[in-house]
Amino acid sequence: MLVRIGGECAGAVSLLPEDLPSPPPGKGRLRWLDDGELAAIIEQLPQRPLMAGEEGLRLSLAGAQIKLPVVLDTNAPADALRVALPLDGTPSTHIIKPESPRFPRLAANEAWCLALARNIGLRTAEARPVTIGHTPCLIVKRYDRETSASGEVLRLHQEDFCQALGFPPSRKYQQEGGPSLRECFALLREWSSAPVLDIRDFLDSVIFATLTGNADAHAKNFSILHADNKRRMTPLYDQVCTQAWPELSKTLSMKIGSAGSLAEVSPEHFKQLSAEAKLGWPMVRERLAQLCQKASAAIRSDEIPATSPIAAETTLTRAERMLRLMDGLK
């Protein structure tokens, strides 16, 4: 299985057959697609995940959502989309995430959440919504790739929090034996090259997931990037308001204090978390108030496109509720 799909994984790992050498720097093979070919591939992905069986393709990306690693022509006009499939282990530069019919407006939802996160000062992966054929999609720039001065695309190593803590993917949820927030903060405190900054960023991501009604912020949705002899938390990715679909679980992927569901979470639970994770409560309280205020102001002022009204309404309601509950809490 690894021989067939291990040539283009997350991070820097690449597994190729012995008779297939790694492509020379800057000389990877690409198969450029016209609009019709790209639309046909996107339509076929549910039946052929990662283009299984396509000659020259050895693609592998984790996660429940269908994804297609591609190379994007960044010199193409802004209103054009020129895409190639990377062949024989050539590094991809972007990921296309087609919307599942089961979750209508997922692409718009994720695009809006990432736009809000950037607006209020959080680091996020670069992403934009597009329609390919008849399918709404999200195109995400890979943060585990960089381009050298000579134009060569280089892989950067990353590992998600489950990998870093030694948990298999089947245990990405705390209620199923996976990592807790306390363990995630301890990981950053021990392994990050800039723990003060990364602990703050991870706290911000926990607050943001709470405000946006995202119950699926599990340990595989946060990662550490290894680059320039440093270990730093990656930008945010996979940010979705899961409350947009009533059938999805409201149980938190990782408990916040004693709170196990989105409906329960209050400032008091963040105070409990600060004690469990050895964080200063004044700092946690300040970040909680700041992000609530910034999110509320951004939504009310229409600073970001209202591509997902339900995500905007959910976030505004939750942010303003959190601010009300903070009154008088010391």
C-alpha cells in the first residue's frame, strides 16, 4: 500500500519503490489539466480517493474529508485556475478539498472560519473557495512546503499532535482514549522552540474553536512544523463551524476543564483549564476576552465576506454569551 500511495504524504516523508528514484531537484514530472479534466477528476474523487490506480500518482493525505494534492500555477491570472497533478513523487504545493454532498456549504463554512481567524490576528493556512465544474471546493496552500530561490519546491517535516504524543489516528478524540488539552500544552512546553508563543497560539486556537462552534478540533487538527532546525506550531487549518449541521456531535474532541460539550463551555471552564495546563489565569482570561471582542466586532462590522451566515451567527452568539458570562469572574 505504501509503495502505491506513499510518494506524496503530509510533511517531508516520501516512500517510493526502489526502482523509482526521487525526482531531481526542480525537475519533477507534472501533468497539467484543462478545466474539463480537473472537473472530471473532482467528480470522480469519491469513487477514486487520491486518484487510486492513476499511473504515476502516489498520493497520501490523512483525514476523513476527500482531498487532492496538486501543483498550482501561481503565475496564472487571478481569475484563472491552472492545476497539475504531481507525478512520481513530485512535491505538491496545494490541496483541493471538494465539498461533500453530505455537508452542503462546507467549503464556504471553512473559508469563512479561516478568514475570521486571520482577521482577529490568528495564523492560518492560506485558503480560498472555488467552484470546479459543479463542485464547491476549498484550495489550501500547503504550509509544509517552501520554494527555494531557484524555484525548487521543498518538503518540510510536520507531525500532528497525535503523532507527536504517540497516539494512533483511531484515538484522536479524548473520549476515545486520545490526548487531552493538558497533554497538548505540555507537548508545546517541552518541545516547541518558542513555547511562550506557541502555547499562546494553541490557547487562541482552543478559544477560537469554542467561539465558532467547532466540536471537531481534535489532536490531528493541530501540528508541529520542523523547519530551520526549529519546532513550531503550524498555522491553523481544518477550522469549521460543525454546529452548522445539527446531526453532528456536540461533544468536544478535547474537554475544556470539566466541560464535555459545546453547550457547556463557559469562562469558568477555561479557568479550570488554566489550572490543569499550568497556564496563568489572568493571561487566559485576557485572551478569552480579547478574541471574543475581536470576533464580535469583525462580524458586526462586516469586515469579512458573509459566505457562511450560519457560522457567523453561531460565532456572534457564542462570543457575546461568553463575554456576558465573564462579567464578575475573577
